[in-house]
Amino acid sequence: MRVGFIGTGIMGKSMCLHLLNGGHSVTVYSRTKSKCDDLIAKGATYAPTPAAVGANSDVVFTIVGYPSDVRQVILGENGVLSTLNDGGIVVDMTTSEPSLAKEIYAAAKAKGVSSIDAPVSGGDVGAKEARLSIMVGGDATALEKVMPLFQLMGKNIRHMGGAGAGQHTKMVNQILIATNMIGVVEGLLYAYKAGLDLNEAIAAVGAGAAGSWSINNMGPRIAKRDFNPGFMVEHFIKDMGIALKESQAMGLSLPGLALANQLYLAVMAQKDGGKLGTQALMLAFEKLNCIDRD
Amino acid sequence: MRVGFIGTGIMGKSMCLHLLNGGHSVTVYSRTKSKCDDLIAKGATYAPTPAAVGANSDVVFTIVGYPSDVRQVILGENGVLSTLNDGGIVVDMTTSEPSLAKEIYAAAKAKGVSSIDAPVSGGDVGAKEARLSIMVGGDATALEKVMPLFQLMGKNIRHMGGAGAGQHTKMVNQILIATNMIGVVEGLLYAYKAGLDLNEAIAAVGAGAAGSWSINNMGPRIAKRDFNPGFMVEHFIKDMGIALKESQAMGLSLPGLALANQLYLAVMAQKDGGKLGTQALMLAFEKLNCIDRD
């Protein structure tokens, strides 16, 4: 199958590589061409615009930064939909707005092509090891065609409903993480103040009803003051912003998510805070409580 | 060893039974004698007061309701410490105040006996199956003597530090659960409003970075509108109250915990809300958002 791939950041690069290794002919595009060099060396062809990718592909994957980027590369003047041939499919894997996914779906349909929203979870490691969770919204017929390609990138691939349902599911994912991270940080801060050994406390509580991926994976990083990004604060704030906007549009009040968003904005106030990992929420709580550890 | 056991509720009954089955001579006390009937039938001796338990035991376990109950059965006029013999050990397994644990420790020491705080997690099932997590505060020498008895009741037994450290660790446990439950409920409410199948959404996100014991165990109960208690709201509110009080005493601001506490108070406002399970937090969020499902 002729596959297009737009967005070759940390996630996209690994995902695209799996498609190449799967024997597919791949056309790639990135705003920064050098980000495609490794993929070109493995046999991918570079295209100068998203439109050029669309013209040469049956299925085009996009995984870019912000909803505005998604809009540009798919719906823009030189976007994928301007050239994608009849029967083609555009698959946006960016974490983006459910409402934008619906807009793309309608625009695609009007041009005789299909659209799927398919954000992922699992991070850079999941992308590298081809065991991403993929949350799919769109038509079953389109998903059926794309499924063999998804299976090269992920394991837990779920069709959640029509257009936007994949993005909505990703929002559920981010809402869970956001509020749980408050608990992780508050629990560890309490432990610190109470004089407990943080790793012992994590071991005591992490295997039971208080256990979560976040306490067991981010907790130990916080304990050793490692605030390097697995997932960057600025991207998480983008995601929470989408969730809050969509919640508001649905008439839904989510006070925990709103609190998490505000506390992560406090992390942004720190020097280079946006580039830190989500576990750096601890730094905002330490400021709040006048605890000076660094 | 001559063992005393005070408090034969759902948890205490199972735990006491393991001690009896372990071959120990057990003296039991409960305010309601009938709650001891099963244990008496298995060989336990009933004592009419905590003091009478203390007089006949080398080690006395307590697992009662509130800190005020702990105070009464251990420090009160007819409390365990009024009669416990030299070298005896009192082990409070109630989730109670770290500061009270320290007070008991000092009172015990003054009388030539020892005290350990050892709250548990794992719930009624963990108690029944003898795989509780036990978080221990107190002296190592006392713990050493009690360890064989703990091993009849639990698996993950950790000495967290001096008097109060077990209670502090349990507070970490409850802080993690409290705030995470907000995320669980908000995530599922978002999923509901977005038209997703709740169980599919849980399956899509529960195995990754958004995963937690709460979403994977309480989520499905919420999905089928099962609000029966594993752990009751009124007990959880007691625990959060202790955590908030201790945090304040340590000069610590924990906004997530405070929010959780307030939202659980809203569950208490529902009919018989205190007797529902902690997953009933969903009902407060539905009220908040004017969603009428029942």
C-alpha cells in the first residue's frame, strides 16, 4: 500500500519506521526536512508539502503538534485533502480536538475520501516497541483497511465510535492522568513532610487500592528528583485545554481537571517548565508550600 | 502467645480468625458481644472490657472505628494500657491519627509496655485472604515480636519508621485514592457525555499510563451503577479528615485532597450517602452537572 506520513517527531519517527519495516512504500513530510533523514535513508521518499504526500498515497497518517497544525496539514491550502485520490484515507494520530476530527470527517466525505481519528497512548517507548494503544473514531470500513497498518504500530486497537470518538477516548485518558498526578504529588509531599522514605512509601501503597501507573512510574522519578520529560508539561497543558474546551461545550463541570490545569500552569511559570516532564508538578506544589529542595 | 483482639467488624473478624487458626490463644472484646459469637465458637474467649483483654494478653490488637474509639479502648479508664503486663505490646490497626499513635506510644512507654501503629490496606477481601498490606510505625524490637502474628494476616508488611509512621503511610495511601477517584469519576462522566461505551473506554485506557486500581476496579462498578460499598464513604471521609488535619499541622496545603473531601461531603448529602461505596462519588458529580440517571 502507498502510505504517507506527516510529522516525524519522537513518536512519528518510530511509527513510520514500523510501516517501512512492514514493507510499505512510504512518502514522508515534515516542516523540518532533516527530521526525515533517517527515514529517507531507510527507503522513504520525501515530499515537499502535505499535498504532495496526499497525491502519492492511499493512506496518509498525520501526527503533528497542535490542532492548528492538524488543520493546516489536512484542511489547509496545501493540505492532504487538496490532493488525496478517491477512496483515500487520512488518519490523524495527533492528540487533537474531537470537534476538529468531526470537521475533517465531513470535509473528507465531501471530497470522496475517508477520515479516521486515532490518537495513541504509550509514549515514546510504546511507539518504539510497537505496542501503542490506538483509540479509533470513524467508519468501520475505513478502519478495516487501515487495521493492518495500525497493527504494525500498536497492540490495544479499539474502535470507539464515529468521528471524534478516538479523540474523546484520549481525553478520558488525559483527564484520568491529570487528576491522578495531583494525588501522586500530594501523597509524596505528605510522605516527605511526615519524614517517610518516599520509595518505601511507594512500595507500601503502590501495589494496592492506591496503586496506579503514575505512582509506580512517576513516583520513583520524583523521589530521585528526575524531572526530565517522558511526556512534556507543555503538551499535557495542550491536552487539558482541549479536554476543558470540549467539556465546556458538552455542558460539563470538571473541577478536578480544572484544578490540575491551573497547577500545571504553575509548573509553566518555572524556568523552562514547559519542557519538563509531567512529574514536575511536584515543583509547583513545593513552591506553593514554600519547600526549597533544589 | 496470648493474643487479645478488640474490634470484630468486617476487617477485625477475618484478621482475628487467622490468629485463632494460627494456633494462638485469643481473648476478644467488642462493644456488641454478638459480633464475637463466631470467634467464640472457634475457641476465642470473650472479655467484658478492653482492660480484661489487656490483663489476659501478651499482645493486644485493636481495629475499631474512629480515633475516639482508639483512645477509649487503649487509653481510657477501662482501656488496654490500664492492665497490660510488663513487656506487653498494644498494636492499633485502625486507620487513625498519627498524633494519637505517638501519644499512645509515649503512654505505653511510661507503663513499661510497647505500642505499634499498624493500619492496613486491602479491604475485606484482603483481610479474608490474609494478604493485607500492613504499614508499621514503632520500635523494631516490638515489631520483631509481633511479626509472626502480622504474617498470619498480611503479605506486604513494612516498617515505615517510629511511632505514627504507619498511620502517616496510610494517609499517603488515602490521599492517593481520594484525588484519583476525582479523576476516575470525571473521566467516566466525560466518556458518558461524549457517548462512549464506558467499559470500552476503561479497556482502552486502563492498561496504560492512565491505569490505576481505581479505574480498573471501581470504573466497571460505576459503569453498571453498582454503588454498594467495598469501602464506605463515611469511613473514607473520616480518613480524609485525619489527612487534612495532619497536613495542616505540618503546614502543608493539599488542594486536591481538600477538593476530594468537599466532593465526598456532597455524597454524604445524598440519601444514606455515607453507607455507599467510595465509587458513589459519581452521584455527586451527576448532581453537580444536573445529570439524572436513576
